Amino acid sequence: MIKKIPPLNKTICSILSFTLLTTAVTGCGKKDTERKITDPLNPEVSTMLSDSQTMPKDYIFKQTDYEGILNKDDYVEYLDYIEGKVRAVTLGKDAKFKYLFVNKDGSDAQSFDLPLDGKEISDIICTSDKDGNLYTYYYTNESCLKKFDNTGNEVLSKTLDFEIYDMYCSDKYGLVLNTSRGIETFSDQADSTILIKLEDAQKNFDSDAFFLYKGSKDQFFIEGATSDDVPILAKVDLDNKSFGKTSKACSERHYSYQSGEGYDLYSQDYNGIYGYDYESDKMTKLLDLDDSCIDRLNFLGWIAINDKELFAETLDFNSNIHFSTLTKVDPADVPDKTMLTLGGACFTADVTMAVNVFNKSSDKYKVKVIDYSDSYPEDELDDILQAFNQDILAGKAPDIFCFSYYFAPNIDSYANKGVLMDLSSAFDKGGALGDVEILPNIYEMMKTGDKVYSVYPSFVYNTLLMKESAAGGKKSLSLKEYDDLNLKDSMDGNKFINTSIQTAGDKFIDWNNKKCNLKCPEFIEILEYAKKLNSGKKKPAASDDEEIEVVDELPSINSNGILCDQDLYGFNSFTDIEQNELKDKVAILGFPNNSGETTTMITPFNQLCVSASSKCPEGALEFIKSYCTDPAINDVSTFPSDKALFESYMKKATEPAASEEDAIVYTNCHEVKLKPLPADEAQKLYDSILSCKAIHRLDSKIDSFVTEETAAFFDGQKSAEEVADVINNRIQTYLNEQ
């Protein structure tokens, strides 16, 4: 039975600051520099980088998808396997519920409409008995429990004075419920019977709320978390109305659980699926999602048939939902491949997708993802870089470095220390990346001096947009013109300064030549305007624990609806702004400045580098090529850096959508159908992107210099010239150290 559980993927909402390579390694004395991060199930095996190039074969399952059973927009509310049949309840785009039976091999699918209105029901809980009768619980204006026979006909309806959170059919106990009153049983002919009161369970486990799970052989388990967020799993003795021992194995991390034969329970975490035996309190790994090339974000729900067969609801790279079987592969049948490691932290979803696409298609190589952030709580994220650099110094660098936006140490520092491979020759004709033509300005941004150490597979485009009818032919906004729009209440001075430094490209900070030029009239004007933005605003007290904010968003739309600050993720988002948000052709103005230039910038999604010590650089380059050019990875929601792919998405944006539903976006709960983007508008965006010269660098050092030194200026203690001089000197010293 599928549970409604929080997504397993990590979300990091704030911009994190990291130290330089040398600082992180020497660090402060209180850090345990020998700290090793281990797998809780196998403590002797480090989950970080190792010298082993052994191909993992023990936890691989093969995925087989079945077409035509589910529609594209179906939502699976219930999934189970009983009496040799998979049973499901789905909710379609038409707001109709269906009750579905299908064999585990995808054959003989039958479905029946349920007389329930999906527009009125926000959530539904289902279970079925061995005869195929279906129980549903939902809440509209009241709590309703209904029973349907195996053809979808309603045979029972009851209004309840309590809420149901989980329910299961049991051969021995009938309908077993986890409710707002406790654990109870229910009979069609009689009222429910409370076996264990909720307050008794709360007191016993120091937990406010619980999930109830049905295991094999009519066993029941209760799961929750203590007030200290320690996971709880214990057996429920319905006969004696009591609880068994609390699992130690399940207290190490949060799992979701499912039933199935072969083990008492089956569990899932971020990495894979396990079988759990209650008496021995042992968790046995069965399936590794990465080794099986299963994208965890597209693994929507599953049930265990046994320890070698799973049935799942999956999402493919084209956003189509399928039913799929996952079948254990004999290790002897797994072909050998050369292993490579990809190391980094706080990855965006497309990284694991890129790895899975590559691993499925490559006959020679297999990439293993090492996400250092998996092993640290969010309040220790500064330790991630330390652990990463410890492995590098120990000679255990990953083959491929992946620096995400949130994990963005200074790449130049790594390159200068000889850690990274120069990829310039790989882009030459006949080189490993010779067939990858990066957009020319993006290729220049990738350079450190005359060398290329990092590759940007995709990027976001950052700019200001205005209705063309309001722009009056302008190509940029001066500080005065921007000020006249009266948007200062939405900004503060430091945000404006940081944005201006970023979008100026090498005019203010020339990273290649290590020159800082902030002692200039243009930067003085920026400081003066930033002070004006801050006037009359109460500044919050600073603290040692305060996180440094870097380039932040400017206002969305002003009171007249003429200005829009937008992170453009692809041609589709530009179409949405023109036709839906601003309802007019758009002028691309860049960020306000007094140079008269259209100053925009790009933010790379991820930056890929190859270790200079990699034992298989050719495999690493094959992966980078796949990441940059495979349409299954770089979908239309991003700007790919590969020129051919970029232009194909531009062309696609100017053509009618493949289906009516693909053309629909939602605004304030209303459907808006977008038309193809006019060719001249697509070309305008194309030209603007290719003229961009600035890259958004996440650098907490520079941001802190600005924040620290402008405080005295904003308070009237120093002049703009004095502050510009100090900031310039501090940044110049910092550049010299790189």
C-alpha cells in the first residue's frame, strides 16, 4: 500500500557559504579530521571515495515498463498486491477515480469507475480484501468510509466521527484502522472497536503521531518519531493490545515501509530498498537505486511482491507515468564495466538523471554518485567541503567533480593546485568532446585564462524584463530610470551592490587576470544608489551565525505590471512571461547600470570537472559528452549549453505543442494555453543570451567583504570613495591568494 510520505530528495533553501580548499583542509582545531562517513548497515564500508574499482553487482534490479495501463496525468492513490493481482486506485485528469486490477507482468489490465467526485476529494485512503472488495476513506464536509465490490459498485457507506490515517484488510482482524482515537478494528455490521488508545501509544513512545503498517503474515507495525526526531518502529500485538520491542536497526534513519512476502516488512530510504526481519532486528539491502539506474526522483511508489520482485509506479524522462516491474538480476549476469566516481554535494535532480541515462546506455563505463551532503546534517554543511578535500589530499579524488550551485568552492583554486585536468584539447577536432559545440560565449565563461577546467551542461539566464510597450525602445535602464520605477522598498543596498558586481562581468573583477577595479566612478555611483535604497530601513543586528546573502532576486513586477525580474530556465519560461504574466512582447533590459549596456548573467546549474589523477579520464569525458548532448537529460525546462541542442529547443518553442495539455500552464489555479513563441521573439532571446558575458559566481568571501565594509558607509561614517578603496584592496588581496 502506497503511503503519502515526504519526498526523499533533499531541498536546500538558503545559499551556503564554503571556505577555500586550503582553509577547509587546515580548518579549525575542533573538527575531527579523521572522521569517516559510513553506511549504517555496513559500518566497515565507507560510503565516500575508495580505491576500489569493483563493479557493484549484488543489488541490481532490472526495470520493465508497461505502456497503456496508466494515462500521462494519472495519480496513483493506492497500490497493493493481493491474491496474485496488483490492485490500484487512480485519479485522472478528468477528476474520476478508477479501480484497477492487473497481473504483475502488466497483462490483463481491467479497470472500473468509482462513483466518487475527485473535485471534492483532496486525499483518499484505500485498502482491499482478498475477495477484491475495496474500502475507501476520504473527507469532504465529513469523514466518509465507503466499500465497493470488485467491479466498483458501492455496497456500504458510513459517516464517521473520527479521522482515519491508515487502514488495512486483515484475514484475522477484519478492517484495521489507525485513527485520531488510536488503533482500532472495524466491521461492516458493527461499530469500530478501539484496541489501543492514541494517548497510550503517545505516552509509550514519546511521539505525537504514527503510521500503521501491515507486514507479512498479518503482522502490524507502528512507526513514528520521538520528540528528538529519533525514528521508531515497533510491532503491534492486536490480541494483547500492546507493543513489542522498539527496533534499533530502524532508528538509524527515516524509512518508508511496505508489505510483501519473504520479510516482515520492506523499507526504502534515499539509496535503496531493504528487507527487514523483526525478530533479529536486521535490515538487509536488496536494491540499490543508483546501481540499478533507477532515478530516485522518478521512483514514485512501489510494493514488494517478494524479495526478488517489486511492482512500481515510475516516471520516465518524458514525464510519462508507467507501471513497472523490478526484477532481481543474478550478479553473475551483470556485465563488468569500468567504474568511475562522481563526487560533490547538494546536487540538482538532473545530475542523478544524467548518471542513470549514461549508465543505461554505456557498455564500457559505470558512474557512481558520491553525494557528501547525504552524510551530514544541514547545520554542518561547512564540513562537506572539509570531507571532500580530505579525500582529495588522501589521493582519493573523484574521477568527476560536480560543483552544484550550492556546493561551489572556488574552481580556480583547485585548478591552480593541479587538482583538475585541462579539458581544452578535448574540445579540439578529433578530441573526446570535439563533437560538443558549446555556445561561444558560454565556452569563454568556462575558461580560466586560456584553459578549460569546468564544463557547464546547462544554465539559467538572469535578467530584467519589461513590457516592450513601456520600454520605449530602451536596451537598458540607468540607475535613475530604475529609481523612477519606485521599487526601492523591495530591495536593500547590499543586494543591489552584489548584483551589480556580478553582472558587470570582468569590468569590476577580472578573474582571469586577477585584477579588481572598484575604485572607479561607476562603482561609486552604485554605492551611492545602494545607500539611497537603504535609507530609512532598519538594519537587523548582525550575529556570528548570520548567513551571508549573495545575489538575490530583484522585485517581480511593479505596481503597474511593467517590470519583471526573471530567472529564465528555457524558451518555455520566456513564452510564459510574454503570453501569461506580462501579456505583451518583452524588452530584455539586463540589470540597471549607468554604462548603457544590457548587463545580464548566466548561472550554471552544475559545473563538471575531471580529476587530474583520474585513472579513467576517457570515461569521465564520455560522461560529460552524454550530459551535455543527451535530450533525455537537458529537457526544455533548461537552457542547454550545447549549441545544437539549444537551437533545437528554440525551434521547438516556435512550433505548436505536441498535445493540448503540453501547451497549458497554471496561474492562480487557472489554465492558460500558450501559443508558439513567435520566431522573431525566440531570435531576440537567442541573441541576448549569446551577448551575455557575466557568470554568477557564488563566492561568500567577496560577499562578506561588501557587507562588512558598506556598513560604515550606510551609517555615514565613511565616504563612498573610502569604502570602494577598502573593498577593492580586500578583493585584490583575495585574488592574489588564488
